[in-house]
Amino acid sequence: MKIKPTKLRSIEIKGFTFSWAERDGRVLRSCFCPLQKLREEFPSAEEENQGEIYELLKLYAQGIKVALEEVPVVLEGSEFQRRVWKWLRRVKFGEVVTYGEIAKALGTSPRAVGRAMASNRIPLFVPCHRVIARGSLGGFTPDVKIKRSLLLLEGGYHDKNGTLEGCAS
């Protein structure tokens, strides 16, 4: 079987550039960063903004509920990290969970869950933005403003004032 070339793609989501590398319909890496950053990791990849994943992300960027958790991905990390990421992929568009809820489900600590999520190399597809701290927004790599924007896009985690706690507008 012939291996297809790696494709680099990007799209604007809520004013932030989201880029990803894919091969054979599977996401290898993604980031909220310019496409050039991924070029360093995939120097021979072809740039192309089309395809199934691109079309899904166009819908997502419009706030339309799509199942990004069903997009095939390559999970590279320790056994524990992959366990956390696989569990997290079950959290759907518009839902949030706490670090503690994940930790309890996996029999570990919230801090260990946070470390695994900080190592997530395919954000959005492994939706670490949907994980909040108890009573606050919590952190997000690379910028909590992106997390806030994504949660607003998805309609999740509103306080009684209709805003997101823990992050200034």
C-alpha cells in the first residue's frame, strides 16, 4: 500500500489560526499556530486547504455541532497520556468536564490529568479545551483566551451572568 503525502492545512477559528498535519485522513498533529510552525516538523508536507477534515472544521468555526472526536487521529504519548486523551475524546461538542471527573474515572489525580493534557499534540481533536477546573475555567496551552473562545463557540460552561468565569473578556 502506497503511503500518501502529509498535508498541512489551516483555518481561522474565532480569530485564531488553527493548523494541522494529516496523512491518509488521520490527524498527526494540530495546534493554534501558523502553518509555518508545523512546516518545521513536516518539512516535505504539501500545503492544501481542502478535504473532509477541512470541511468539518469550517462548520465547527461557524459554531455548527460536528463530531471532531470521530476524526481519526494518531495519539503519540505514554500509555497514561493516551488513556486520558482517549477518555477525553468522549466529551462532545458543548459539554465540559472537570479535571477531577476525569481523574476519578481513570483512578488518578487531577494534576496528572492536567499534565497529560498539557502534552496534547492534537488539540480540538482531543478536546482539552472542554476540561475546566472546579469553579473556574482552568488553564489551556497555548492561551486561555483560545479556550474561552472555543467554549463560547460551543455554548458550554456559562455562569449565571452568561459569561465564562475565570477569564476576562
